[in-house]
Amino acid sequence: MDLYDVMRTTPAVREFTDDPLPDQTLHRILDHARFAPSGGNRQGVRIIVVRDEQTRERLAELNKPAVRRYVAQIKAGQSPWNSLEPPVPTEDEIAATDVPEQFTKSVLTAGAVLVVCVDLGVVASTDQDLDRVGVISGASVYPMVWNILLAARNEGFGGTITTMAAAEEPAVRGLLGIPDEYAVAAVLPIGKPVKELTRLRRNEVEEFVTRETFDGQPFS
């Protein structure tokens, strides 16, 4: 596929057919994705390929606490899990919130689930001393995550970046034997999409790019 076509037609895929994802195909996806950049080319990413049904069921369960808060905050009119304000719903209200199937089904039905981790000992977190949630270390892991999804699209497969299980990181570490110095960056269900989307809805460039300053003229 043409690069721009892949970029414009790679959706978040959460519904999968029963088609398998062969090891050979997955290896080819990862073999291309590994050329993503990372800080100092230190390549601190580790990926665990999970196919075991019981392990996937446990990962799906670990999604649920974060999903409950996510859904409860949306119902309360908040942007869920935002870094600037605490949840409006109470702990009891969050605990009583139902978990929509869409947040767990993909982990159970994908051809494979990739748990992507990053070594915190090698990423340069240049924002670690700022009074906000850190984001910079993601620059050394998420380019590979996106490369995986682009490569999967090129192979006729798809997936999505999920992060709900990361809120239960200690439990995920225990489940998969992940060392303490690694952070769980994403869980990627990968499989054959039920639907092949060819048109995505995204903001136009002029809506989020400006000239010279944050409130400058739209870039067009």
C-alpha cells in the first residue's frame, strides 16, 4: 500500500473475525515496526505476545477499574482521566458503573495481544521535574506502537492502542513477570478486522495547527 493511504486508512480496530494471526505474519509486522526511532537509539521497548486465553481473560478484567472511571466521568460531563481535575463521580459511583463490552472484548477476540513495555532506565524523561503528569518518555515507545498498527494495516490486519490495564500496572507486572523498572505503555489487540474502513474522520490541519504562537493564525 502507498504510505499516505496507510496513514489515512488505519483506524482503531476493536472488532475482529475468527481469522488467525500467524506467527510469521506477526513477526513480519514487528520486524518492520522495530525501525521506529527512540531516544538515543536506546531501544528500550519490550513486547510480550499473549495468546493464552486465561491470561487474556485476566488482562480484560484488569481493564475494568479504569473503564469504570472512564465511563462514569463521561456520564458526568468530564473528559475522562484528564490530568487537570479530579473525577466528579464519587468512588462508590465509579465502582457501580457498568463496563461496556467494547472495552474488554477486543482483548479476548483478537488474534494476538501485544503488551508493550518501556524501560524507564533508558528513556530520557526530560519533563520529570515539571509539576504535571509526564509525557515525554512516551516519545521512545509510541512511535513503535504506531508502526505496529501501520504494518498490521499493510498486512490486512488491524488493532488499537488500549491503556486501561496500565492503571493496574502492578497487577499486570505480576501477571506477565514484568520487572519493576519497566512501565506498561500499551496493550494492543491485533487481528483481522470485521469491517475494512477506508475513510476516517479527523480535524482539518487548520483546526489544530497555528503559525508562530499557540493562538497564532491557522496554518493553511
